[in-house]
Amino acid sequence: MATKRYNHLVYRVEYPRERGYRMEASPLPDWVYISISEENSSKYMTVHSRIHINKEVRISPDYSTDFSDMDIIKELSGEVCRRFL
């Protein structure tokens, strides 16, 4: 099982003058981080929160290994924000 740790989420930022948007990284507070683990043929994200007494919460859904870590972070950033920040 391979696990990678990340200290940022990704947000959509609108640029009206350019008529478009970009996905930009935003750092997480010191008391929370996310990890993406790969088991067999699936990947999943876990949120680790020290402020909630070292709570670990696995965020669903699981993803295929065809998805990059950045794709998973893009998909689940909104949910992590709503639940933990």
C-alpha cells in the first residue's frame, strides 16, 4: 500500500478578463492534512485532523488507479472544505 501526504487543496478561481478559470492550490491549516492511499486497483483519500483529537476520516468514493492524485484532490476539495474547515 502506497500513501502520499498533501498539505493543500485545489480551488477553481475565475478570471473574467481572460474569460476563463484556473485551478489553484490553497494550503491547509497546520492541524489538518490529507493523504491518498493506493491499494490493489483503487485509490482513496483520508483526512487527518489533529484538532479533532487525531481523527482520521476516509472520504468516499474510491477511485481507480487511472486517476491521478491531482484529479482526486480536485474532485474532493469541496467536500473536505465543507466538513473540516
